[in-house]
Amino acid sequence: MLYRYSSVNPFLLTIGILPVIAVLLGISTIALEKKYIAILISFLLPLLFITTNWETFIANLDAWIFWGVLYGAITYSTEKLLAYVKKK
């Protein structure tokens, strides 16, 4: 797990910090030519917090896919919103 303190709840990181990182990745797509890279990074973000070893990865595969798709959608919608605002 990526977090430093053992008293931190992983759900706080998954529900609190990762959406902020996904929005920041969506904002950073303005500078990127290939927009799908930020979405791919957002999809992989939950792996930083919910996996510790191979067994944990297998047990949490469905959670990773769920949260990864959600963060990818957040990044994509942020990028589209900024493109719409920039166009106006």
C-alpha cells in the first residue's frame, strides 16, 4: 500500500484523495497531445491503495475495475468540461 501511516483508512484515500488526483489529471490533459494516457493513469490509480501483494490483487480485482472506471470517467469528464469551457 502506498500510504505511510497504518492508521489511515484506505477508503479515505480511495474516496477522498484519488478523485482529486483524477481531476488534476483531467486538468493536465490540456498540455498532453495523447489524452488517453491520463485516463489510463486514472484507471490504474486504485492499484496504489488497494493492492499489497498478488493475493490482494486477485481478491480486489472487481474493486479495482470499479474504481478505475470511475476515476477514468472523472478524468474524461473533467477534460471534456475544460475543452468546452476553453472553446467558448
